[in-house]
Amino acid sequence: DTEVTQTPKHLVMGMTNKKSLKCEQHMGHRAMYWYKQKAKKPPELMFVYSYEKLSINESVPSRFSPECPNSSLLNLHLHALQPEDSALYLCASSDRGHDTGELFFGEGSRLTVL
Amino acid sequence: DQQVKQNSPSLSVQEGRISILNCDYTNSMFDYFLWYKKYPAEGPTFLISISSIKDKNEDGRFTVFLNKSAKHLSLHIVPSQPGDSAVYFCAAISNSGYALNFGKGTSLLVTP
């Protein structure tokens, strides 16, 4: 199994809603990531979890709250988002022992904030 | 500060010809360089990588060349196929870091 699975694929929410994005991998990878990608831009790193601990937070607003319940799961809790937060949210994982540094990306969750 | 740069936002190539996508970087501490391919509304998929100790890596139709002295790498696709039409991101990572540094991407269009 070389997949990173993200749910939901599409999410529409209002600015007062609370929702969550979910990510799952069963490759035994110890690092998991959230990236945000706007149209025609490169992915931007948001958070990195290493061995289930938050190791990098790229100055992301607190309305985005990551959670890593176990080594296979990564959540992104969303609350009081703004329309400009509409984007494709990508989850990725990597095996830091892997010598290429390759990240495996999920297909993304397309978020629209109304 | 953009440490990985792809200066060509788009490239159009005829089917069967060679596609050459270029990438420059500024951080000499990068240990691995990777190319990702992205179709619209999908996550990036890994294509090919190269270690900083090598100057060439080949995988089927895809070859990546690394020129460390020039801090430049390129992806060659030969022969190009219409299914290769996508956005290609160059990325780099150091052994001490976790995060990929992405370029802004080059949109490749392969025409029949």
C-alpha cells in the first residue's frame, strides 16, 4: 500500500463552521505533512509531524489546528476560516530513512470557504 | 526567499520531441533534488530524484541532470507524449530538514 488517503475530497464550509480534514497512510512513514496549494502556485508547507509530534509550524493562523492521533493518521481541524483560505490542502508522508527524501502526496482536499 | 527557482512558467513541445525543464537553486546544503508532476485537481506525484553526489539519474523516458557548480538541474523527457502535459515542480531537501522546498512549477504542454 503506497497510498496517502485524504477525506473529504471536496468540502464547502461557511466562515462560522467547524470541520476537519483527514489523512491516512499505512506505509509506516514517521513524518507527515500538511501543505496548502493555491491555483498555479507551488505547495506551501503548513505543518510537519515527526514521530507523532509537531516539529514544524510555518506560522499558520490558529484557525488551522493539526492533530496526529497516531502514526498513521493526521487531521487538520478548521474553525472560523476566511474565504482566502479556499485552496487545495495536501497531506503527505515520508520515511526519513528513505534516501531520496521522497514525499508521498495524497490527492488533496479541495476546500471552499463561503 | 525562494531557494528553488523555475524561471519558465510554461513550455510547449511537440509530441516525440525532447522536453527540457530547468531548475536553479541557491542553497548549497541541499542533498536531494526531486521532480514532481501534477495534474489539475490532484496531488503531486513523485517522478524522479537525484542525490547531490550524482550528476545524472535516468528512469525510462525521464532523465535528471545535476550541475552542482552551477546550482542547476534539468529534467529531460524523451520522447515527449501528450500524457506528459502537466505542471512539473522541482523540489529540494537537505538531510537535516523535513520540508521540501518547491519551485513555482513549469506547465508543460505536449501537442500532437
